[in-house]
Amino acid sequence: MTAFSPHPDRRALLAGAGALLVGRPAQARPLNLRHIAARGGRLYGAAIEPQTVEGDPAFRALVQAQCGLLTPENAMKWNAIAPASGVFDFAPADRVIAIAQAQGAAVHGHCLVWHEAMPPWLEAALRSNPSPDAVRSLMVDHIRRVAGRYRGRIRSWDVVNEVVERNDLRPDGLRRSPWLQALGPDYLALAFQTARAADPHARLALADYGLEYDDEPWMREKRATMLHLLRRLKAAGLPIDALSIQGHLLGDRPPAFGSGLRDFLRQVAALGLEIHVSELDVNDQKMAGSVAERDRTSALIYRRFLEAVLAEPAVRSVTSWGLSDRYTSKTTMFARTDGAPVRPLPFDRDLAPKPSAFAIAAAFGEVLRPLEDEWR
Ligand code: G3I
């Protein structure tokens, strides 16, 4: 089996901003993940930083062509919006909304409550042993201000992020976050009820990682804990509409996305919840091999994961945590020891589609030309 490597003149074709073609030029058609996903009634998109889209016209053209859904990678987090107590900076978030509106894309808001991305003033306030009422006011005011500002313009919100942490040894498996420490498990109800009141139009999601691999015992246990939690929240009447599965996959680990994942998704869907793959990428920090070999392996991982996930009708959207290797936080967060550029995303640094882009297309049901199929 040979590595997928587009013929030079096809790479030129592929690299044309917005004119990404697959198959032989005579029968070429645009590789357009946005339209391929929409054909199946789903959304495909990416997390973005406003400045990379605004400052790079070729990248903006790629985002416009490929994304029907946009997520602010950082612009709507607490530390971006409220850098100091009583100080609010909505400009970056407003710019993401404007980019989405300009290209007719929906927006997935990320994230209203999290134990990370807290500004120093908030961390200090939560460490100062405040009264539960004071913490409730902090959370409620923030959610009302942020979700209220974008009312009607957000398709879905990650209301609370990364809630389950079994290593914190609580019987309910909840993470001992500052929010839990101050308010107990009811902080979840408060967050979702406040978000619903602030924006009745948005689908409200719980988001988490570590739910993807069948052959990882802690992930199997986390799935069970998550299911118990979701059942409890639904039974308590919480206004929760969706589960966001982050989908941070590992390039140095064989794909193991089988009946365990499918059963988990089926049970989540049976609760009446939508499912979003909200932060999809393949971490190639520890991958060995040539660029072509790494790209082919990553594509296989993308395809196996998405084939398992998209078999569940309740999965309504897939978001890559970035669109091109030109802009990925993994460059700093998961740099390779050999110094080679990381390659976690479907489009390369030249904005050309990699085998992973074809893998995503195939998983959404696109029939690829034999040329693209050879890397299966
Ligand atoms: O914008 C400032 C810049 O002004 C400053 O000079 C620079 C130096 O400190 O920091 C910049 O902010 C950084 C921000 O990314 C934008 O680049 C923050 O320090 C840095 O902590 C932040 O990291 C983000 C991280 O979440 C924490 O919020 C990553 O970009 C982002 O990819 C990552 O995404 C998370 C999801 O939100 C939740 N799931 C896991 C995922 C990966 O960690």
C-alpha cells in the first residue's frame, strides 16, 4: 500500500484557496467538508481564533469553504472575557460571531464554566473561601452576561466543561473543581438553568474528554460515570440538551473505537441528548515515521473514530480543534521532541487537504476516487 501523496500538479490544484479538488482534474469536484456534512444533515466545522482568520485571507477562504460551524477556541472563555473583576472584553468573541455571520456558519459557544482558563482575580476569589451565595452570584452574573449577549446567535453552548474526574475519588465521579468545592454538585443545575434562562434558543451541552477509546480502562469507567451523571441530571429535570465529546485522539495509539463507543453513544442518545464531537484532532507529538506515514496513520485514526461516531444519528456536529496545521495550539502544547512541525489537523500548513481531510469526507459518506482511496 503506497502512501497517499497527491501528484505535484494536483497539489497545486488542491492548494488553491477555496478550489480544493479531489479526483483527477477531468472529473474534479471540490473537497468541501461543510457541504459533505450538510448533505447528511450534519455540521462540520472548526475552532478558530479571530485574528488568524482576519489576518490571513487564504485561511479565511479555507474556513469559509470548509466550515458550517465555528467555535471560539479561546475568545469566549472566562479569562478572555473578564480579564479583571468588573472588566469585560467581548471584542474577540464579537469578532468570532461576525466571522460566522459573514460566512453563514453556526456558532458553538465554548465554554461558560470550567476549572481552567480562569482569570487570576476569579481564582483568588474562589480560593478566599467565599460564601456559597457569593460564588453563585459570580457564576450567575457571568453566564447571564455572556450567554445573554449572544442570545439567539449561538447554536449550542458548552455550558460546563470537563466535569468528571474519577481520580478525585468522589462517589459521583465529579471533579473537585473550585465550583464544586464552593457549591457542591448543584453548581451544575445552577449553570444549566441560568444558561437556559439567558438563551432559550441554544442547545446546552456538558463537555468532556477521555470517552473515546474502548481499550482504555479509565475511559470505559469514565463513560459509565458520565452516563450515570447524565441520567441523574436528566431525571432531576436539568435543561441539558447535549453531550460534547471532545475527541482529542492519539496518533501513537491504535484506533480502538468499536462497540464500546457505539454502545455509549447509543445510551447517551437514548436520554434524548444530541452529541457533538467538539474538539477533534490527532495528537502526533509521539508519532514515529515520515510525514507521509504519520499523515496516513492519522487519517486512519480519523476515519475509524468518525465511522464509529457517525453511525449514531444523534451525533449532529463534528468540530476539528483547528482546521489547518498552520494554526494549532498543539504547536506549543504538544511540541514534538524532534522539533518537526506537528500535524494534528485535516489541512496542512499550506492549507492543502491531507489524507485526514479525505478521511473525514469518507466518514461523512463522500465516495472518494480510487486515488484518494489508496491510503485507506
Ligand atoms: O492571548 C494570550 C496572549 O496575549 C499572551 O501573550 C499569551 C502568553 O501567555 O497567552 C495567550 O493566551 C493563551 C491562549 O491559549 C491563546 O493562545 C493562554 O495563555 C493559553 O493558556 C491558552 O491555551 C488554550 C487552552 O485551551 C487553555 O484555555 C489553548 O489555546 C486551547 O487550544 C485549549 O483548548 C482546550 C479546550 O478549551 C478544552 N479542552 C481541551 C483543549 C486543549 O487543551
